[in-house]
Amino acid sequence: MNNSKKIVVFSGSGISKESGIDTFRDAGGLWEQYDVMDFADIEGWYKNPELMMDFYNYCRTRLKDIEPNEAHRILAELEKNFDVTIITQNVDNLHEKAGSTQIIHLHGELTKVRSSDNPGMIWDIGYDEIRMGEKAPDGSQIRPHVVWFGEDVPMIQTAIDVVKTADIFVIIGTSLNVYPAAGLIECVKKKVPIYLIDPDDVNCSDKRVIKIKAKATDGMRILKNMLCEK
Ligand code: OAD
């Protein structure tokens, strides 16, 4: 094993499924009278900010009691032997709770809020609720720190730069449907192996992809054995 080897992981909502969080496209539950896509679009904020606040308050409060699963934990453990950076599309904090130390959140974080006017004015609020009328230091309405459809993805260049340094690239629990995030695979250097963990068929035509058709926990156990044998 070689701790100078760089593993870059690209995770999506499937990695958190075994912790009890629905995948993005399966999400519903209490909110099933709504289309979850309405909560992922800036138009939802313009149309009904109270409803958006309620939805994200609900998700944030619920997150408090949700624990990482073995897939998150194995990724954290791999730091003992590899230089691991995780690029996640998830707004949950389960990679952090599991102990991973290098995490890039492409689509924001539930436990943070930001100014409506200034995307760079972001701060931690833990699991607290936020309300209409609460102001950011710049006087604007505070809002969830979530990147919605129709908005720029400020962390994408940082993610691209990290992907270019990968010796091993791992994709886990994402349908690869959402760009620019899904385009990161095109930035992986030639000859770098790409592992893809998902229980379903994910449409990915890259010839380098080694598919591990399994749930996140089983898939990470298999991958750990493959990586640690080398
Ligand atoms: P999706 O719901 O599109 O995809 C979830 C993936 O997880 C699918 O490929 C499932 O087969 C897989 N999956 C299901 N159960 C699993 C398990 N136990 N272990 C591993 N994988 C499993 O969610 P994402 O790809 O994460 O963005 O969605 C990406 C982005 O789309 C989200 O971040 C969100 C959304 O629009 C924004 O809100 C900006």
C-alpha cells in the first residue's frame, strides 16, 4: 500500500441510502405531495421561499440523528493508506461524521446557510432551523447553503483541479445525471482506473470503468480489498 497514491471519490445520494436517506430521485416521504425537483430549483425559492425553508429545515433537523454507514467509514479509513479527497454532490454531513478530512461539497451543505445576495457569505448553523426575516450580515435574507438548479456551482473548478490529480477515481451512488458534476469523469487522466459502485446500471461509456454492481457498503468492502491487495 502506498499513502502517496491519490484516491478521488465522487459520491452521490446512493452512498447515504443505507443510512436511511432516500436517493435524490427516489426522495418523497413526508413531502411526496411535492415534486422533489421543486426543492432543487432556484425558481422554487422565488415562488415560495417559506416552503423551501420548511423543506430544508426538515432535512437539517432530521440529519442530526442520521449516522454514516460502513461505506462512509471505509472511505475515512482509507486515509490511513492513501491520500483521499471526496467530492460529494450530497448536502448531508455523513462523510464528515465518518471522519473523512478532505471533502468538497459541490451542491452545498445542509448545516450551513448563506446570504441571498452574496454566495460567498456562508456560515455554520449546525442543525438549527432558519426563518424568513432572518438577515445575513449584509442585510439580505438568509437562505440554505444549497446549490439549486439555475445557479452556478462555485466549487466546480476546485473539484476539476482535484480530479486531475487522481491516481484512482471512484464513483459511488450517483446516476451521473446532473452536470457539470457528472462531467468530472472527463477530467480524469488517461490510464487512471475508474471504479463505479452502484446496485443499478449507470449509464457510463468510459472504457476504463470497472463496475462493482453492489450497494455502497458491499461495494466499498470489495473495493477496499482490491485496493489494499495491490
Ligand atoms: P440520483 O437519485 O440521481 O442517483 C442515485 C444513485 O444511487 C442511483 O444510480 C442509484 O442506483 C444509486 N443507489 C441506490 N441505492 C444505492 C445504495 N444502497 N448504494 C449505492 N448506490 C445506490 O442521485 P444523485 O446522482 O446523487 O443536485 O443526484 C445528483 C444531484 O441531482 C443531486 O446532488 C441533486 C440532484 O439534482 C442538486 O440538488 C443541485
